[in-house]
Amino acid sequence: MPPLHPPRSLLRPLGFFSLLLLLSPGLLAETHRPNVVIIYGDDVGFADVGVNGSTLIPTPNIDRLAAGGINFTDGHCTASTCTPSRFSLLTGIHAFRYNAAILKPDAPLIIPTEKFTLADLFKRGGYRTNIIGKWHLGLGTKGIPTNWNGDVKPGPLELGFDYSFLVPSTNDRVPTVYLRNHRVVNLDPSDPLHVGLKLADVRKFPHSTQFPDGKTNREAMTYYESSNGHDNSVINGIGRIGYQAGGKSALWDDETISDTLVAETENYIAANKDHPFFLFFSSPDIHVPRAPHPRFQGATTLGHRGDAMVQFDWAVGAIMASLEKHGIAGNTLVIFSSDNGPTFDDGYHDGTTVPTSSREVDRGHDPSGIWRGGKGQIWESGTRVPFIVSWPNRIKPRSSDATVSQVDLLASFADLLDHELTDTDAPDSRNILDTLLGESDEGVNHLIEESRGLALRVGDWKYIRPGIMVKNSTDGKRTIRLPESLYHLAEDVMEQNNLAKQYPEKTQHMAALLTELKNGPGLRHSLR
Ligand code: NG6
Ligand code: CA
């Protein structure tokens, strides 16, 4: 790899000038320690953004970010669902090593607090660290029921963040309240908040506000009807996953979640503009229940899903405008990406057409672009997501087809911050800083994709382990077990021609390699 620290390596021979630079910290700060902002979408597909082909959903702000930075067309989250991808992003560890799967509303924190995280890295580098938005990595300790009326911990503050403002789980799960640091925002102590998986778990607190049970009060779902598991506590007219009692004064308003998170972010940027910061802006857009603010409703012809994407694009624009207003946009490295591929209908009747064909297209919009599948699937669109990196002071605009993964951000930022990782820190995270900065075209040699099982990408070859359950693509309903599969993506973008039988040696080699990577000490320590 080429030298990774131009500022450092340039300083040495410069002698006198280096002294001068050191005497003017403002100047030095311009290219050395950028603020880092990760803008993370929820269920945003590869082609939900204009720069990757969306024409029916306008995303001018995201497109502008891409035009001024690098658009990675082979950029991945580690898994086709939320919790495992977030786990990997923050720890640099593949989530399958910890059996991290989609969490229930009352789940305890799944990242062990002693793990070295992305937030720890920045904190050690002297940054302020902040997460605003969706968490979904659990809160509290296993075996001890979380007390939502006291200090809700451990959570992000125990993992290196020094400030947090959270949607604790997902927007379709209880509790439907914000959490600032350890405390539920606007909670009235006389209406204690309780969360459970069964109705009986919350009915035993009769002095707390009781919400209708969607199963027996379907008429309470006034925002829109829902099925498919989203029919427990009905809050704000929307059926949720899980039961809640109490916390009435603390309820969020679904249509202003995005506004609230953006306002929090603007305040944070204003307060920290003179100090390096790491901000993880984790938007619940465009996850269900999609309830974009009325000013975005009707912005597209695609119902709430398209409109929520327009809202998300607005949020990106507002964050960029805030960085600009405070004069720090040039030295802020922004990453825009998503936690998993797209989904259309997810149990809410929100105006998104339910496609039944194998090619999931809603009224002309295909959020997967040329790739197959989507959220929760092992096909390419499960993890191939928008992946944009911008840093105006340093990065020259371009696009890149290098294979990059969110699991590699931690080691790459460690390099940026001159921090040496121990062998056990972020063991799956590889240093691809030069690629992320557009100074190299070399991506990772091995990319693991996770979705109820594992697949391995080596260049254009993709190997899928046998036995993975997927929806039957002809009726979209029944699930079937996939056989061992081998695809060549360059010749077979849609993963249609299984070459496993035709290339038994290649198949065996890839299978063995995946097993080795899975059982080994971590991808950073395995063969490149
Ligand atoms: C599923 C939910 C889905 C979504 C998903 C998590 C049902 C039927 N489906 O269990 O709506 O919440 O979990 O999404 O309940 S994720 O983006 O956080 O992974
Ligand atoms: Ca998601």
C-alpha cells in the first residue's frame, strides 16, 4: 500500500515549515484530523439514490455528496439485516462471531463493553463522539430487566460515545420514546415506562398508560393498518412490535422523528465546531413504519417509501448545510451508507406496492438497481448498498469499483488517527484507508456477506454456502433452501447461473477459504 499519512510524511522533510505549521494549529487541522460523520440509512437500497440510478426518487443532496467525493459501487454492509451490520460497523468484528441477529425490543446490549469500538478509537484520538438516531444494538445487561425509568445502561455511552440521542430500538419497535444519554426524554415519573414482549408483561402495570393491543383492537391502527407481526401495542395509531405501558408524555411523533434528529445534530455541530468530532447520524429512514413529515408526503409517485427517502435526502442536505454554515465542511469526512438492502412491504399498508414477481419493482422503481434480492437475502442487493465517502479538503471526486466493506472502517480510521490496533481489536477490520480516500483502487480480497448464512466474494466470484433459507422467487412466499452456489457476477449480475457443478474445484476452494476465514482469528489476520 502507498504511504498513508501525507501530512506526517510531508512534515518530516519540511523542517522549518513543519514548525510553522505546528505554530498555526488552524492550518494543520485543515487536512490532518477531519471531523468524521457517518450518515447511515435504514433499509436504503443501492439504487434508492440518484447517483446509483434512481430516477423516480430525487436525491439531490446525496448526489451532490457523491459528486464531490467517491461513489463506491461495490460497497457493502456486512449483513442483510440491521443489528449484525451495525455490530460490525462499530466493532470491526463480523457479527456471526457473536451470533448477532435482529434484536427484540427488550434486548440487552449485545456488544460487550470491553470491546474496542469505532467510538473508542475516536475518543482516544481526542475526538468528541456522538450518536444520534437508531441504535438497535440492545440496552442494559443480560438477565437484568432494563429499568426504563432510571439509568438505561449499558449502551452507547459505555462503548465510547460521550453523547447519545437515540431511537432505542427501531421505529417499529417499542419503546417509542427518545433516550438522551441514559435517560428517557420527557418521561413523567408518575407514568412509568415498561416494555415487554407479551401483553401480560405490561398489563401488570395498571397505573401506567395502557395502549391498545393491535391484535384485538385493529381499529386502533388509524395511521395505517399493519399485519405481519406489527400488531402489538398500537401507539400514535401505528401497530408496533412489542408491548409498552406508560411513557405517554415521552412518546415521539413519528412524522417529526427526522426533524428532531436533524435539530439535535445541528445543535451538536454548532456546539462542537471548534473541536474534532465523530458523529454517527443513524436515521430510521426508510425503515417501516414510514411516516414522512406531511411536507414530504406526495414528493414521489411511490408512496411513503419514496417520500421517506426524499425526507432522508433532505436530512443529508441539512447536515451538510450545517457543516458549511460553521465553516467546517471542507475538513469533514462524510460517509453515506445503509445497514442493509431494500425492502418494500414490511407489514404496513403504507402505499408501497407489494411486488409479487421475482423482480421486485414498484411502479418503475427498482431499489436494487441491477442486483438481485434485497433486505434479508443472501443475494447481492442484501448487502451492496450506497457507499459514498467525501472529504472536500482531501478527496478528489471520482467513482470506484473497489470492493469495500463497513467492517473495514475501524482499521482504516485507526490508520487515519495513527492509532495502532492490538491483534484482538477489531480483528475483521482491514486498513483500506488509501482506497477510501481514492488514492488506491485496491479493495479487499475477501468479502463476507451474511444473511442467515454466509457467502464469500473474491473479485467477481461469489460462493454461497448450502442450506440458506430464502423466499421462493416465483411466489415470493414459500421459503426454500438454497443449494451450494457459485456465481460469476461480471457475467451473471442477477445470480441466475449456478456454476457450482461446472467448476467443482473453484467451488471447493471458495468453500474451504470461507471456512478458514470464518474459523480463523479475523479477516485482518488471514491471507489477503
Ligand atoms: C423484522 C420485522 C421487520 C423489521 C426487521 C428488522 C416483522 C414481520 N418484521 O422482524 O419489520 O423490523 O425485523 O429490520 O416483524 S432491521 O432493519 O432493523 O433489521
Ligand atoms: Ca435496516
